[in-house]
Amino acid sequence: MKAMYLKAPLQFELRDVPLRAPENGEVVVSVRACGFCGHDLILARYAAEDWQPFGHEFSGVVEEVGADVTNVRAGDRVAVETSTFNFLSDPARNGRPDLDTKGPSYMDMRHTAMGFAERTIVPACLCVKTGGLPFEQACFLEPMGVAYDLILTADIHLGDDVLVMGLGSIGLMALQMARRSGARRIYAADRSHNKAKLELAKAYGADEIICTDETDLTVYPFERGSVERVLVTTPPGTIDLATRAAGIGGIVAFLGISYGEQAMAAFDSNVVHLKKLQIRASNAIPALYFPRCIDLMNAGQVDVSRLITHTFPLDDAVKGLTAFVNDKHTAIKAVMIGDGVSARG
Ligand SMILES: [Zn+2]
């Protein structure tokens, strides 16, 4: 069976790998669509010191179920949460399942094949049925849940002005959700080289586009002088900029994992103190909100199909991903489209 592997710097390989049988509580998912995540890109660029399988934003069909699986059966169309909470954990029992970060996880398993593969083994409790949602949309449920968590973290109120920093697929989904949440004016900020992102931000409802390599955000003439909410999907080093754009009482919602020095962020504590700002972290461990996101897609309130700029079958994934990571001008999201099933081997 075929599965993709990656290693820094930017090496991809299609391998022939075995897939074990599903154990108790596990299922085999035949992958029909898998998105390439910004985190996969970080791994490929510099974080993966050894070859590893990848792909955690996927949808597919349950092909085989292990013992003691009750929530899905063979033939069900599903998307897969990267992790979930343990309902017996103290945080869950205290009413905050979102704070249980130690529940069952797809990411912590030892895989021979992850989402960028013909098939992968998944704990059944992470499978969410997606009904008639097209596979290439259903594979966005994982990052969309991340965007939804960011929106809840930012606590946008009707009439707030919102600055979205970073117009990758999470930023562009969050932008649409901010619009639906009642934002008055949306400012979308990113560097200027990728025109596709900027145009899509406009199409998704941004009122003003700010190219941060051409315009200094700290002196940008926001209509109210500042914004009530900032959604930061750019690297941690930009949190300082976000605190300067936020007005008094503002909330800066941040997500994104970084490594080494890139993870360090500095900001002026006086800015935060004097403006009574809150810097809030969003972290989608456990993954949540898939049912809500399915509803948002089905209702047309969040569109993901226009985010897909690159598609390819698994057999062409090395070429397809290489083209995607080298495309500085139009790349937003690469999605591998599965072409069915072959024998496990
Ligand atoms: Zn992801």
C-alpha cells in the first residue's frame, strides 16, 4: 500500500508500506481527500529530522472495523479528528472537555501511513460522519475546527472591527466566520506576494486588504484608529504588531505552533497594560466542533472550495506537493484526491 513520507528540507517520498489490521476500537479509513497543512509545511521545511508519514486533515470511507466499534461501520463517510477528549477525565467531568489535552490522539500513534496515503488506521472515536458532504470539503473539517476555536476565543461581538493577520486557509476561514459573527469592518493583512490569497480575502468579505511588507501596520489608518479584535494566524513574532493594532479593551486571539527561536514572541508590556489587552491562545487539542463546521459548510456560511488551489492524486503527490510549496503566488491549499482502493500490502 502506498503512503507519503516527508523529511526536512522539503523532501517528499512515496513509499510502499504495510498496514496492520485494526485493533480493538480502531478502524481502517480509505482516504479520499487529504489537505496539506501549514504544520506539515513546517515539518517539511525544517522540523522533521527523520522521514515520517504525514497528513491529518482527511476524509474518507470506513473500510474495515476492529472489535468493539459501535459509532461507525464499513461504508460510512467520515472525517477524522486529530484528537478528542476523554469523557472520564477531570477537565471533562468539571465541564471543560476542551481542557483535556490528553485524550485519544491520531497524532500520537505510531503510523506507517497517515492521511497522505491510500489508507490509515484511526481510533473509531475520532471518526465523525460527514453524510453527503463532498470529500474534498470534508477534509477541511479539521482546520475549520481550528478556525472556529479561534473565533470563539476572540469573542467577536456585533459591530466589532476585526483584523485578520495571515491569510492562509485558517485565516481565510476565520475571516468568513468573523463576517458571519457580526464584524462591522474586517481588515485582512498578509504580505503582498500571493495575490490569490488577497483576492480571496476580498471575496470572502474583507473590507480592506493590508500588505504588511508595503504598509506599516502600526500606523495603519484604521477607521476607528484601532480594532476591537485581532485574529493572529501569523508566526508568534507578530503578536507585538497585533497588540499595537488593538484598541483599549481589545482581544488578541492567537494560534500557531512554532519551533526553536521562531516560537519566541516579545511585546511591549506597557502597550498591553495600558490598553487592558487580553492575549488569548487558541489550541485545537482536543479537536472540536466538527458537527458545527459540517453545518456551516452545508448552510453555505463558510466556503472552503475556493481555498483549494492545488489537487493531485496520491501517485503524483511528490510532484504535486513540490509544485505547491514552490508556488509563492497562487498557493493556498493543496489537497490530495484519493482514487479508490487497492490491496493492503
Ligand atoms: Zn492541520
